[in-house]
Amino acid sequence: MPTVCPYCGTGCGLQLLVKGGRLVGAAPDFASPVSEGSLCIKGQFASTEFVHSGQRLTHPLIRRNGMLQKASWEQAYGLVAERLAAIRDTCGPDAIALWSSARATNEANYLMQKLARAVIGTNNIDNCART
């Protein structure tokens, strides 16, 4: 099953190896125009570890009465949008900062900065993609 490596924004191609409906490994995708069959050690050997982690979040959590409780995606997105809008309206857009990820694709990081600048109205956007 072809996909894109999640470890950085380069976008290297992976072939996920599935056995019995369970992810068991990853191999380089030689058809990928980005990586042409090359992968770093993380992409090739660590891609499956986080998928089966017992600590992985598989659904949104919302704090209610001091406790984290399972919520729908619609509830979680609605709460985030409501709170960000309240902060922006009360304190101004520069009271909000967004932080993106080096593990996201360049396209996802681009969309995050568009959200910051065009929707929220702040230039307070950064990421951890530099050394």
C-alpha cells in the first residue's frame, strides 16, 4: 500500500507492508518521484512503531469538569474554533500563535500559515523544521 513517510516534510514514498490486516513494516517506494526508492533509517525502520502504540490518541479528547473525555471530531473542531475566535475577538489576533511541525508535509505547513495569516489575522506562525 503506497503512502508518504510521516517523519519530515520531504514526502518520501513508502510501501506499507500489511499482513492479516495489521501493519508489519515499511519498504521504500521505488516508484516515488521524490525519494526514488531511498529512505532514511526512521522512514524505513521506525514507521510502524507509533501506529501500534498503546499511547497513541485515536480520537479527540475534551476536558469536561477537569477530566478528559472522548468527543467527536465535530465537537473538538467546534470547541477549538470557538475558543480561538473568543481569544482573537477579546485580545486581538496577535494574542494567538500557531506552531507547525517538521513532520508535516510542506503543503500542510503552508496551509497552517494561511490559517494563521488569512483566517486568524496574525503573523505569529513558526515551525520546528530548522536546526
